[in-house]
Amino acid sequence: MLELVARKEASRFMLWLTPALAVVLTMLSGLALFALLGKDPFEAVRVIFVEPLLDPFSRTELLVKGAPLVLIAIGLSFGFRAGIWNIGAEGQFTIGALTAGAVALAFWNVEGIWLLPLMALAGAAGGAAWAMIPAWLRIRFNANEILVSLMLVYVAELLLSAMVGGPLRDPDGFNFPESRMFHDSATLPIIIEGSRAHVGALAALGAVVIAYVLLHRHLFGFEVRLFGQAPRAARFAGFREARLVAACLGLSGALAGLAGMFEASGPVGQLVPALPSGYGFTAIIVAFLGRLHPVGILLAGAVMALTYIGGETAQMAMNLPAAAINVFQGMLLFFLLGIDVLVNYRIRLRRAL
Amino acid sequence: MSERSANGQALFEAKSLRKVFPGVVANDDVSFAVGAGEVHALLGENGAGKSTLVKMIYGLLRPDGGEMRLRGAPYAPARPGEARAAGIGMVFQHFSLFEALTVAENVALGMNDAPRARALDARIREVSEAYGLPLDPGRRVGELSVGERQRIEIVRALLQAPRLLIMDEPTSVLTPSEAETLFGTLRTLAEEGVSILYISHKLEEIRALCSAATILRGGKVSGRCDPRAETARSLAEMMIGRALAAPKATDWKPGAARLSVEKLTLPSAEPFGVTLRSLDLTLRAGDVLGVAGVAGNGQDELVAALSGETRTRPEAIRLGGAPIGGLGPEARRALGLSVAPEERLGHAAAPDMSLSENTILTARGRAGLASRGFLRKAAAEGFANRIVTEFGVRTAGVSHAARSLSGGNLQKFVVGREILQKPDVLIAAQPTWGVDAGAAETIRGAIRSLAAGGAAVMVISQDLDELMEISTLLSVISEGRLSFPVPVADITVEQIALLMGGGARAEADADA
């Protein structure tokens, strides 16, 4: 019989081995899943995990997909460590794109290098403001931020639809619910010639470095970790919960909003109703897969971007349904949470009594 | 002795039971017997070993030595299910009920083999009416009062037709009229031949209800008696020990007032909490004020109010004359008020953080472990190492998690962390609870020398011997009231017994 024995201290080895194990288990289950769908399983795994790495264009696409995932996941990781569950990054992403896009459209035809920073500011502020709604409701009424932030995703998406169908609609766009294409001053510079990889990737890298310093060298990171591990000790230490809730939700909202701005002024180049494409939700998986650690999130973001791109290739090349890729990503989180138990427990064989 | 019932056969017998936890002997050579239909009291202060003892009887813990017998046959339950099957029921002090479920559903969850819903409803009605415990099986637990919730636990135990019912401090959560109803039920049960093991430290109710008592002190049986033939005072003396340690002679010259509390009234925020009522106290430089009292009489609330975790009126608490009642913990620490809470893991220290990170919790300001928001890791490690060396904390290194330390070592670390910051006022709650003798001596010595150096100290403890040893003044907290502090040299056991029995207010009024 198997028995779980509590460890005296969390195992550092297991802490980093379990995400890798989860990836392996997901691949194995993926093989079974694809075989059941009647596809050649090994070919599917090769298309999803290997092919994107061999093709130069796909490699740059990793940066396009990975940047928003990493940026959002970094923001979420602070709250998740403190036990503040922002599930609505997708909504903050949408509002960030909307506010930044509104700035771009307001200055349409105005040239200037100040425009992009202003849009970034507007995007971050928009995302943070949207996240302040669940923060305030939790602080004031003890409302569950999971539900509130999640429901606000749908509000944000409808708001985006309403705006691009109304005030922000392209006047020359034959009444299609889309904004104008952003002009050059409102479009992100490309960092690799001939690709779609934009400066957002650098921003994501910067966020990783800053988050590392904040988390491990700064009192704010200490406060976040302390609240997550021992809320009573945190109050005893003199940290205030309300301030932390506002800070964590504000930070994750700002980074999600910034990612939204990057998406609108980068690969998409305009505001469209289909702009939010699930980055905000996938980033939750990235945050956990990366162990809520900035460097881990960077790696996890790369893995998840790979499944995005490989998944698209597989859809085209092998006729795999889009849902199969969602299932695949979901399995990753499922296995990770499942084998997480090994961090704090070890398995011991016991003879049946 | 009334250990045997009329037919001469004890229903339950414990012989030389022993249970050892790391660092503490919780039960040592405990023997007693309960006759059929007897209401037997288990009396003792908190930490005397009552809970450990009943947990062994109910199969939650296994004894390290000795044996138990039920109806003369050897009895060694491996789990509560076996204890229930053998006819032993238990009602815990804190209920394990699901608020979103109905009464009947909750009852079914705690039974070995629950009957079908309709049959169970009928059984619940039947039992609750038979014993005067009105209860509607269809109500949701969330809507019920504390007294009604306790009835669920009792009915759940009674449905299994127990021969021995263990009640763990049942009246601590009840109003006086609810308690009266409960006593009626227990008497009916006893008349039907059910034995009851009744745990409490409320002397009057034990005298009213029980026909035999076993008194525990420090894990050992310190007396047996028929409580009906004793007075509350004689019971108290058995409970707290007749001979108190003589106070250590100190050349105690109190200085200026360091901390003063004036008419501090604080309604309880928690459902099981205690309301602090018009507390007054003054701590002067050199004072060590011992606060005695049974746990759950307002100690936690008092510590939270002093630490700043609960805010009060600014003028209710003054530090060196300045009102600090409205300040948070860190601001109070900066002004020189340090607190070492009772709960080591999760309150005084973060379990999964290293010892050096745990210094940042309270010493980041006074010991300069952070500057402009950035952590000074080397300084924190140095400070942690100083605590480890000066207080003899046994650990493999300060990079290890707090929860890897034994209770006593972590306690030395927590107290050391506060003392090394040289506070003007130190509040220490249960500073030596669960700590071995050597470590306890280290901690007491450090507290004494802190006071000798001009600080004011308050020690909250349930260990009277300890308080007599280190305090200069003694006061008792009872039902949220604090008695007027008396120099320990002048105090008698009678006074303490009277105060702990709830006479704090009368005493305070008389002295005021």
C-alpha cells in the first residue's frame, strides 16, 4: 500500500522536478489523446513540440506569444503567492488594450515618439483600474475576488465590442465593428527583421528581472510571501492586508493591461472584438507551471507559447481540433497540481496490515 | 471512593497511562476508574493533560505505556471508529460541523453506519425529545446557535447508544440557561446507566454535577475526591497545587511608568472570543507582571490589543505617556513595545520561512534589517545567528525553515528575537509553554535580566509556579477582567484560587 508521509521541510528538488514531470505526463496523456482521435500520436507530439523550434519564423513567433503570457503571469504570481486570486487577467488585458487603443485613435495622424509610452501608461492604468474593482469589493465587503474578477472578464469583452462597434469604429470601415488600423507612431517597433517579434518581449524580460528583485530582495516581496504562508504572522509583523490586496491586484492588472496594449499595437495593430484570445487565462497555468518564480515563469511561458504555435500548426497540418490543444494545456495544470503533493510529502511503501 | 458502581464492576478503567510528546510528558502514570452511571469529573488547568488523556480513550492517540479496560476486558482503540463501536462517545469543545448542511446530514457524517435519511430523522427526533434536546433535523446548521450546535454533537454521540460519554468543556461555549438544560440531560443519562467523563475547570458546576473527580496536574494525578464533599477552594488547591514556589528574592525597585492601559474595553470580534472589560494596568521600569488565568479568559485578546493587531482608542494604551492605541504593530515596535505571541508557528513565526527571514518579521526596523524597502539579507543572517548563539537555539543553521525546529527551540528563537532588540516593554505570552526545563530556564533568565536592565515586562502564563518564580507582581485575568496587580511576596494560594474562579472583578473593585 502507498502511504504519504509529510516532509519536515518542503523539498527544493521536488519543487523544480514536479513541473518537468507534469510536462512529461502531459505528453504521455497527449499521446493517448491523439491516438484516440485517430491521429498518429508521435507525429502530433513532434508537430507540437519540435517543429516550431526548427522553423525560423515559428521561433520568432514564440516571442510574440510568450511575451504577453510571461508579462501577465509575472503580475499574477505576486497575488497568487499572497493568496489573492486574480482570475480576471483576461479582462484587465482587454481594458488595457481598449484604453491604450483609445489613446492611439485620439492622436490618430499625430506623429511622435511620445505616443507609445503614453499608450503603455494608459494600458497599464486601464488594467489596474479594472483590477481595482475586485480589490475594492474584497476590502470593503469581503467579496470573493475570484468570482468578481472572473465575471468582469465578460463585462470587459462586451465593453470592447460596444466601443469598436460605436465610438471607436473605423469611419471608413463599411460599418464593420473594428477600429482604424493604428498609424506608425502607435505601432510597436519590431526587434527582429522580417518577423512580428516586438519590443514587448524585451518588456517581459525586464519584468522578469524586476519581479525577481522585488520578490527576493525587497520588503514588498517579503510581505507577499509572508501573507501567503502565514497571514496571522503577517498581521503580527505589521503588514496591512487591505494595502496588499490593492497592491497585488493593481500590479497584476497593470501588467495585464500592458500586455493588452502590446497585443493591440503589435501583432493586431487595431482594436477588434476578437482581440482577447485567452492569454489572461493561459497565464494562470504559466504562473503555476513556473512555480510562481520569475525565472520559472519565463521557462513556462516559453513551453506554453510552444504549445500555442505547435497547436496551430497541428490544426493545419493534421486537422487536429482546436479544442484538443485546450485540453492539452488544461492537462498540464491538472498534472502539475496533482503531483504537487510530492513537494511536501514523500511516498512510502507500506505493507498492508 | 465511588470508583465502583453498585454492581462492583468499573465500566472503564485506566491503569498507569503514559503519553510522551517530544519535549513534554503529557500523561504520566495516570490511573482512574469510572463506574456505570457515574458522572466523573476530570479536573485540571490547561496543559495538565486532560485532552491528551481523553484523546487516548477516544482512539485519537495511542498511549506509550499503561493499559485501559472496558467492562473488565482490555481496550486499545486504534481509531475513533473503534472507540465508538466499543460504546464510547465524545463531544468536543470545538464542533466539527458543516454549516451548509442540515442537522441530519451532519449527524449522518459522524456515524459509523448511518441509517437512511427518513429513519435517521425519526431517530434524531426521538432521541432529542427523550433527553430534552429540542432539535429539528431539517434545519441548516449555519442558522443555529452555539447551544443548538452542541446538541447536534450530543445527539450524534447518543444515537450510537454509548456506555461512556466524554464531554470536553461543554459549558465553555454555553449561556447559563443552556448549561442548565445540558445538566438536566446529563443527569437523565446517568440515571439510565450511561457513564459520563466530564472535563472542566469550572469548579462550581463540577460540584453540582459530578459524583467523583480525578484531578490532574502536570500530567499526573494529583488527587481524587468526591466533589460534592469539597469546597470550590479545596478543589482549586488540588488543581493548582497546595505549595506554590517561593518567589525569588529580588531587589525590585520599580521606576517610571513605561506602559499604561486605561479603561480598555474591547468587544470580541470572534464568535468564541472574550470581551475585554475596562482593563487598567501600569507597567513600570523593572516590573515583571505575571498574568495568571485559565486559557480563553481574554489573554489572546489582551495580547492582540497590546501588539497593535487590534486597534483601540489611542488614549487607551500609552507607551511612555504617548497614546499608541491607534498605531499598528510596526509603529509600536519602533517606539519600543515588543510582543512574543503564544502561537509560535503561524503567528510569531512563518513556518516555511528560514530563521534569518523570520528575523525580518519583527526586527526589520529596530535591528536595521531593511533599508529603503530593500532587505539586508546579510544583516538578517547575522542577527539570526546572534539569537541562535545567545539563546542556545539548536538548529543546523539559520537557513533552515522555522517549522523544522522543535517547539522549545523555536520558542527560544522567538523570545530571543524580541529581547535582542532591547525593547522598553516586552509582552510575552506563554513564553515557556511546551519547552523543556533547560530552555525554560534560559528564557526566564533572559526575561529577568531584561527587566533588571530597566525594561517593563508582562508575562502571560498558565503556569503559576513559573509566574511565582519570575514575577514581581501578579494579576489574574478572568472573563476579560484583570485583577489589581499584587506583589508576589504578599500573595496566597487562597487569593489566586478565588481570582481564578471568577472573583477578579470583586477583588479589583475591593482594591480600587
